[in-house]
Amino acid sequence: MEWKLEVVPVPVTDVDKAKAFYAERCGFVVDHDTRVNDEVRFVQLTPPGSACSVVIQTGHASPPGSVQGLQLVVPDIDAARAELAGRGVDVSTVQHFDREGGRAEGRGGPWNAFVFFGDPDGNGWVVQERPA
């Protein structure tokens, strides 16, 4: 039996604003934009190269901004940060976790280089560099 995580719901207040953020600023691909009725609309977006998508929607059981720690993995954290910043995303500097568990500026050891950003509703994203 294979178990694949394919979709993660992300609650938002404004679907159009969130769609523009993820598609235009983060570079996610819009897979579909489905309006069921006047109150229900789903937009599925996929990060380039990912097998897992996000679905932004209103009327979700969780409040907008409540999803934290969504994680993307990239081969080059500096290039990822530059791309996000170049698209207008308010992204942190490259950081790592020190031995005490706190964040510190710069790159740590393998798997220990991160940048952080949030969407317009405050849903939190982490981008992590994987070792070569």
C-alpha cells in the first residue's frame, strides 16, 4: 500500500488575493480554479517540481492564517530566497538552528539552512535546503 500526501488545505480570507500571491509571487502552478457556487470556491496550486499541492479556499473549518510550518525543500537556499524576494515575497534571511534550538543567521550544517515567509493571511512557510 502506498500512501501519498497530495493536497494540503490552506484557509484564506480572499481567494483571489491568495491565488495571486501563490501563483505570481511564489511561482506555484494553478492546477484548477473551481467555483461550486457563490459561497464555495477551490483553487489548487502546485509548487514547481512538487507532487503535493495546496488548495486555497474560504469557508474552511480552520481560521485563515492558522496553518504554520508548511515546508518546501530546495537544492539551493540562496537561489530560492533570491527568487522569492525578487517576486516581492517578504522572506527572511538564511537562518539555521543552533545547538540550543534557537535560530541563528547564516547557514548551518547539512539540512540546516532555512528561510521563512508567510502568505497574506499569515499562513507560515519554511523553505529548507537539502544536502547535495
